[in-house]
Amino acid sequence: MPGKIAASLRQAAHEVRHAAGDGHHLVIGPGHPAIDEWAAAGLTLPDLAAMRRSRVDRITGQLAAHGYDGIILMDPMNIRYATDSTNMQVWVMHNGARYAWVGADGHVILWDYYNCEFLAAHSEVVDEVRPAIGSTYFLAGPRHREQAERWADELLAVIRSRAGRAPRIAIDQCHHTGYSLLEAAGVELGFGQEVMELARSIKGPDEILAMRCAVHACETTIDEMYAAMSPGMTERELWSMLHAGNIRRAGEWIETQIIASGPRTNPWMQEASSRVIENGDIVAYDTDLVGAYGMMVDISRTWICGEGRGPGGEPTAAQRHVHDLACEQLDRNLQLLTPGRSYRELTFDSWHPPTDAYRHYSCLYHGVGQCDEYPEIYFPEIWDEWGYDGVLEEGMVLTVEAFVGSMRGGEGIKLENQVLVTEHGPELLTANSLDLQRG
């Protein structure tokens, strides 16, 4: 019996080593068809080791700028940024079973879900991996206070050993019971989302390479969607193709379900339904897609399904009119994305159709990286309530938004493009056609 147990343990250890190395999905990489398609398009793959180190350097730079000794990360997007490791990304958004520490000295500790410590073995920026202590009610039940105390005790030991006896620590997301215990122990806590959003706002060269790959994968999938779209499909059937193509090309998930057709396109923000798309309908959608390498591709397109209802199978005059307005808004506002321009200037110098005649989107621009990110640029009429200033810098990536739908009714048009701010001006990253009908 002892020999059988030893053999079983050796086999288990071998399986863990394999899973942590050759078997790891991030080590295996994007694979086919993604890499083949990127190679055919002449794209360069990112240096992931360089990208990881650059990201940690961005975090420690922000910690220094804000006077923090370290940061505790609970948001899975921030954990991915700091460690380039994943584990049940959507699930841990509502279950605090994974968290990390980044010290001002660049030391990174990851606490991972039970028996998942091997999942960060590929990432050279992770210095330690420990088992996580979850204190959400789902994980801990009526023992949540006890588990939060265990969580706080371990974090306090880390903080005191790495940040001294009077530490100032940033935290990115609410963990009320555990954080209150840190405060009671004399730790000064600060707003970690500010640190992380500012760190993430500038993309390094390898992040841009990764984003270009994700964009190509998304736009290739969009081409497949357009080719397959036909009257008689439901909105959900068409939407499922975006999910399938994203996963097939090493993407991760889609954050929303915003696709609408015909009369459901105005007002905007309606989610995918079982409505059958009819010939000549407007079909509009917003990808909100977390793609290859965990990089987001957030673009919107609007199409005519089948033959148009206008003369010769063209779009109707009403469809062309709102589409022309949306294209004009996108084109004019994209030109404003130059280094040194203020967020206030973007707000008040941008163009959009008159708001008394046309419905519009919730914002004019927003940052994008691993997901929707800082900054968000609002419309002029809500500047006093929501607006804030800042300055565009090289390496920022923003999306330019447009929705145009008549207040009198009829179909609406949703368009959005993703743009890199460079020293030479805006570079359009998403060149997929904006046309209602493709040749």
C-alpha cells in the first residue's frame, strides 16, 4: 500500500508540473487559427515577459507617485494586469477567492483559489504564490468574520514585513470586513483603483502588439458574422457567432449582450433577443469583447440585413441619413485624439448631432485596454455633474463613440472605433468597414 500511495503522489506531482508548464493555456498560447491568421496579416506577436515587467513597473511608478508602500488587488482585471495569470476570471469578479499584493519594491504575491497555485507558474513577475482565504458569504457562510480575520492576519504579516510599522497601502476593491481589520491595526488605506487605472492608461509597445492581434481576431470574426447574416436569423443566433469566433481565436469573454435589430435599435442599449431579423432591417451591435492576450476590442458596427428597402436594394433615405450623421461624428471626433489635448477640450470641441433632435450615446470617448478603462469623456451638457479634466498622452488607447437615433422614432445607428494616441496623432486600430452594406 505505501508503494501505491507514493506512486500516486508522484503521478499527481507530474500532472501538476505538466499543467503548470506545457499544459498551461497561456503557455500553449493562442494556437490555430489565431497565430496563422496573424502571421498571414504580417502581425508581430508581443514579448509577454517584457509586457509583464513593463506592467509591474507601471504599477510601482504609480505607487511611488501617490506615496503608497504597496497595493492589495482584488479586481481580477487588475490581478491579470499585475501577474498575467488567470483563473475563472468572471467567477472571481463576484467571489473574493483570488487576490494579489504588489509592493513598492516590485515584489508580487498572488493568492490563488484552492489547489490552483500552479496557475501562475508561467509568470516570472510573480515572486510568491499562496492559497487564498475567501471570506464572501458563499465561501465562508456564517464563518465569514473568522475567515476575514485570517485573511487580515496574513495580509498584515506581509505588510509589516515588506512595508514597515506605519504603512500606507492602496486597495482597489471593497472587502469591508477584512479592510476594517487592517484599519483597526493601524494601516492607512487609500484608493487603489486610482493607482491601477492610471497605471493601465498608458500602453507599452508589447501591449499594443497584443492589442493589434486581438483586433485582427475580432475583425476576422466580424467578417464571418457579416457573411453569415441573413433574414430569418434571430439576434441571439447572430450574436453567438461573435462569441464562437472570439473563443476560437484565443479570446476570453464578452462583457455585454448589446445587439439589436430593426425597431429595437432606437433607443439604444437593448440586449440580444429572440427577435427574428427581417430583410432590410438595421442590425447594430457593440462588441465589448475581451480578446486574445486579455486585450479588449470595443467597437460597434451597424449593417443592413439582406437587401435594402430602398431603390435597387439600397438602404432607405432615413437609414442613410442617420448613418451619415454617425460616421461624421466618428470621423470628426477621432481627429481630436492628439497628445496634449485636455479632456475638457475633447468634451467641448467634439461634434455630435443636436441633442434635441437625436438620441446619443452615454459618452463621447472612453479608454480601453483590458476592458473599458479611464478616462471617460462625457457630453458637454453633463460636464458640471460628471466631467473631469486631464491630458491625452502618447500610448493611450481610446474608443470614439457614436449613436444616432431620431427622437421622432425610426432605426438608430451605433458606431465605435478604437484609436491609439501617437506622437504623430491618432492611429486607427480598427479599420473594419463602417458601411451599412459591403460589396
